Amino acid sequence: MSNSEYIVELKDVNVEYQMKSGAVKAVNNVSLNIERGKITALVGESGSGKTTLASTILSCLVEPGKLVGGSILFHSGDGNTIDINALTQEQLHKFRWEKTSMVFQAAQSSLNPIMTVWQSYYETYHCHFPQATKEEILKKSKELLEMVKLDINRVLFSYPHELSGGMKQRVMIAFSLLLDPEFIILDEPTTALDVITQDYIFRILQKINKTRNITMLLMTHDLNVVSKFSDFVGVMYAGSIMEFGPTGQVFAQKRHPYTEGLINATPSLYGDTSSLSSIPGNPPDLKRLSEGCAFHDRCKYCMDVCKERSAEGVREKNTYICCHKYPGEGKI
């Protein structure tokens, strides 16, 4: 697959949080290609590095987080390739809205409580395109609110506290589309919402993905959502990608023991809950990662080699696996 078919390419990305007690390796040597026009999901337990990786792509890590190695390239639809790490603050300001955007998990924290939805939309659009008229921005705002199935008269001139959680989340989805980005990052976009609202929002996102050809990167704990709405999935553990591939294939084969553990711990509405099993133990201390596989002390298939050294990632077609059960060479 040529580079132009990927919108984002991460190569050997390493992120550390410099703490007094030592360096926390939050993202550990991650290489990942995100295919244009598709929905790619990242799953894993809390602390696996999903949100940190998303922040790294947008170059918005907060102190004491720091990118200590690797490259991140963005292949724009206009044919230009952008080295995100080389952008100035002014260039990043434009890049984060006009090329990419992000929907955070806490919509109530993302909207200004003393501004109406219209004021937030207007201020953002006018900041990037000061030549735009008020009428043009209003028309755009109404179109986006209609796209996410919101009542314009009810929502546009309301304050955040006057809206429900589901409404605020849809306001943020519309907000992320305001400047027509090519790539959207969704960090737990339906946290704390009921299952009916969750499904409704993901159907809207899926429709936006198909009709606008907008690439999406979804971070979530919900494997049921991933299996239903994503095209590709990456399984993260202790800052590394353990397995990657087409969603249906990864979930059906569950080749990595951690993938198997996550799926076996996920309840089904209609399935036999007696077969559910948790993953024993706890994730490792990221300040004291061993030389071996980070998952070895929780893995029921652990071999001596797993304790001694990390596995080499193996790529087969459009899948990736990092496990000593599948020895080989090559990275995603």
C-alpha cells in the first residue's frame, strides 16, 4: 500500500513522562499506519497509552509528557506531507483545526460554560477565517447541527448547562467538523452516556465517515462498539501495540493472549456469562518495565523466552502481531 493511502504514519514513537521517581514510558516504540477514509480503533485497559498516543499525534502533550523519539507524518488530501513534529506553534494552531480535530470524552469540560453554542462556533470559525461573514458561519453551524440530528432552535443559542450529555456530545462532534478536517480523533466519545445514546452517536459518526470520507481514530474500552463500527483495531498494552488488523479478523482469531483476555472478559447481552473470565494480575509499572514481554506475568501461555526479551513484531498482509507465539521479523 502506498503512503498516499495512509493519512497518518507513526514510526517508532516513544513518549515519556518525566517524574521525580523516574521516567514513565507511556508510549513505547509504536509504529502505526492509519488508512485514509477508515475508522481505526485503539483498545486496551486504562493506562495502556491510548490517550497519550492521540495527544502525541496532535502534538499537544502536556508537561511532564515529552516525545523522546520517532516520527509522525500526516499525508494531506492536497498531496502535501506534513511532519507534525516540525510544525511551529502557529502552524500547529491551523493544523489542529483545519486538518485534524478531536472529540474529548468529557463534553461538559470542552465547551465554555459562559458561551452559547453559537458563540463558540462563531469565535472558532472567525479566528481561522476572519473574512467569513456572520451569515456564512451561521449557515455552516446550522448544517452541522442538522447533520448530528440536533434541533437548531433548541441548541444553537443554548448554554452547555441547558443541554443533556448526549446533546453536548453531538454538539462537540459538530464542532469538530466546523473547519472541514480530514482526520478526527475520538477519545472515549460516549463515556457516561446510556447505551441507546451511545449507539445513536456512533451511527452518526459512521455516517459522517462514509459520506464525508473523514478518517477517524477511536479510543475506547468498549469492544462491542469497536466490533460494530470500526474497520481496523489496534490492541494496546503498557504503551505498545500488541496486535493490529481488520476488526473482524482480530476479534475472530484473537491471536495475542492479551486480545484473547480482553474478549473473554467482555460480556454479551445474549451470551453465556458463565464463560466470562478476567485477566489475572495488574498492568506493569511503566517506570520499571522488564526486558521481556510486558504481558508475560499475566499470560497463561508464558514461556521462558517471554520473560527474557520482547518479541519482534510480525506483519502478515495488513495484520500485525507482537508475541513469541508468532516468531519473525518486521514492524507494522
